[in-house]
Amino acid sequence: MIRAVVTGLGIYVPERILSNQDLERMMDTNDEWIVSRTGIRERRLAHENEATSDMAVEASQAALKDAGVKAEEIDFIVVATNTPDTVFPSTAARLQARISDTPIPGVDVQAGCTGWIYGISMASAMIQAGQYRRVLVVASDKLSSITDYEDRSTAVLFGDGAGAIVLEASATSPYGILSTYLNADGRGADLLALPAGGSRWPASKDTVESRLHFLKMSGNDVFRFAVKAMPDAVEEGLKRAGLTVQDMDMLVPHQANQRIIDAAMRQFGLSEDKVVKNIERYGNTSVASIPLALDEVRQDGRLKAGSVLVLAAFGAGLTWGSTVIRWGDEV
Ligand code: UT7
């Protein structure tokens, strides 16, 4: 059986730091509220002239280098993003032109913060079907471009960043993607949305004046959804891989709120060392939060060849899903 193996991982975060103290000077909020309600202390913000594709280029080049693969050897590009450079063409097309001299097909996937998991699932299926051998799966979001810094209920949450992996086909590797699970319930579509700028509500003087080009979120409703979606994603992903919670070496959850991660930890009786958390330093970076967390545990040596990882996310849509990976890059 052909399986998709992660042969390279790369990330990028902008240099500029926005701390809770900076936010205190900008709006009616305070460090104590932000830390106790979310776990966030600081986040990274891209520069004004730095777009989603610029961050995607950095993360992609790092992943390609890590895999020892040239961009020209990539067969397909998937970019998970909610903040494309432009509504069209795709950020995948812009990324391709920046990293490769030869054409490569590619597509954007838009599935809220679950986008990267959707992208991995699609890439893995393409590889298993024999359609492509090497796929670059990128996550890049510049949420600061759609965050309303006059709305304290959302402004404190989000940051910018990018991550990427190279997935390669192998018929013999003991490592790779063991399962994927995707789900979505559009009844919750308006609970987290960017109202204007699409075909429903095209950009106009009114939409700009009403601040409808910034994301709107019903925080409490999304929170209630998340504490159910996260455990479902973990359980279903493991079930599809023929594994149980006892087999899981590490949970790499979407970093949206420390309290949501802690609730999942308690539900599964997981110890601190089995759950990756870095929300403190990056806030919620949407699609990029899982690759950023993954890179961190690889850097600090916690990620070992053979480790069973569960990557689990939820987000706008509402969407949720997971992928179970046996870590290792041998193909
Ligand atoms: O990846 C995308 C998915 N998104 C999420 O996962 C977000 C899920 N939701 C959450 O994480 C939480 O709902 C929030 C962190 C967004 C909010 O936390 P909460 O505990 O649900 O707070 P709340 O919205 O119920 O607000 C409580 C109070 C309110 O004041 P009153 O009405 O009780 O007087 C808010 O006005 O906190 C106030 N408040 C703030 N105070 C200081 C809201 N934002 C702030 C703020 N600073 N930044």
C-alpha cells in the first residue's frame, strides 16, 4: 500500500512582536484578562507589505531544504489559507511562480483553521491514488490583515505565520500518514466569518464604513463547539488508524485557546509532556498553528522517529478534523 510520508518541515514567523502590553496601550484590555482567558502573551505580526504568499515562500523553501528536494521536483502544491493575497488567482499559483522556474499545478484550500488538515488529507489521497509522488502542503495566514484592532474581543487572539511540509509517496516506509478525518457543519457558518468582500456582500463604501471587512466571531459559541470538536477529531482520527488514545505519543492541537487545549487534555487524561502548546508566544495563527507547534517539538527533541502524533484542528465553517502520523522521514 502506498502511503504519504512527511520528508520535510519548515516554518516562518514574522519578526514583529505584538505583546499584551502593546495591546493594553491600544485598547481597553489587560494582560491578566488575556492570559487567564486565552493563555496568549504575545503574537507575531507580518509587515504591511508582507502578504500571505511571502510567508508561504519562506516556509516552503525551509520545508524543501529540509526534505532535500528541489521545487521543480514537486508535483502539486496545496496552500491552506483564509487570507489569500487576492480572492483570485490562488495563493498557490503565486507561490509556485516564486519558488519554481517550471510550472507546477496547485490549489488553495479554504477550511477555516482546519485548512492545513484538509490540505494534508487531500494530498495524502492524491499520493495514495498514485496521481502524484511529491506534494507540498503549505499553511499560511495573515490574520492581522482581517483583524479589527478596534474590537477587543477578537484583536487579542490572532497572529500571523506559516508552515509547510513535503509529502512523498512510499510503498515500504514504516512512517507516514496513518489516517485522516475531516468534517464540517455549515449551520455554524456565521459564527466565525468575514462578512463582506465576497459575492454576497461586495465591497462598497458602506461595507468599509461598517467595518465588515474584518472577521467577526461569536466567541462563546465557537468555544462551546471547539470543546466538543477537538475530542471528536482526536477519537475519530485514532479510530481510523486502528489506534487508541494509549497509542498516542503526542497531541498537536490547533492553538486557539489554552483552555480548549487543557479541556482536551483532561478529557483524555494526557500528561503535560504529551500535549504541544505554544499559544503563549504566537496566539492563534489559524492554519499555521499546527505546523508551528510541530516544528517546536522537533527542534526541542521531543519528536522522535516512530512517535505517533495526532494533529487536530477546528475552525470557521464550522470545520474540524485530524490526521494521525507515524513520524519519520524514511521513504
Ligand atoms: O481558531 C478559530 C476558533 N476560535 C476560537 O477558538 C475562539 C473560541 N472562543 C474563545 O476562545 C473565547 O470565547 C474568547 C477568548 C474569545 C472569549 O473568552 P470568554 O471567556 O468566552 O469571554 P466572553 O466573550 O464571555 O467575555 C467575558 C467578558 C465580557 O465582559 P462582561 O460582558 O462580562 O462585562 C467581555 O466584554 O470579558 C470582556 N472582554 C474583555 N475584557 C478585556 C472581552 N474581550 C476582552 C478583552 N479584554 N480583550
